[in-house]
Amino acid sequence: MCSEKKNRKREPNMFILYRKEMMRDKPYNMTMVRFSKLVSEKWKRLSEDEKTELQRRYQINRDQKSQNSFKKICTKKVSNK
């Protein structure tokens, strides 16, 4: 039995991608809790133009991944009896 949904990871949304970009500049000594709050506040203050740009990059990233993904081929195991 082959379950493709079971192994598939959920695609990151725009906020997760934004947070990932922000991680590059995270101060080493800042806790993740504090960092997450900071990123959340910055996200809320982003202009519509900035969010539109992130949306565009998100779509490009998603489209590229879907083009490069291969469907899992399910095969039956053959027993050697």
C-alpha cells in the first residue's frame, strides 16, 4: 500500500518563508521566543507592497517545487517463494 499524503510535508506559507529569511540576521544570543515575537511584529508592520513581493516569491518557489517533484511510484513487493 502506498500513501503519498503520509510522507508529504506541508508547504511553508509566506510568513514561514519570511521568518526563515529573518533567521539569517538573528543575533546569536537572542532566544527563539524573543526572536519569534520580533519577527511577528515586523510581519504585522510590513507594507502591502512588501507582502505582495513576498507573495510573488512564494508563488515562484511553490511553482518550481511542484515542477521538480516526482510522483512516488507504488510497486507491489514480489515474494520469492
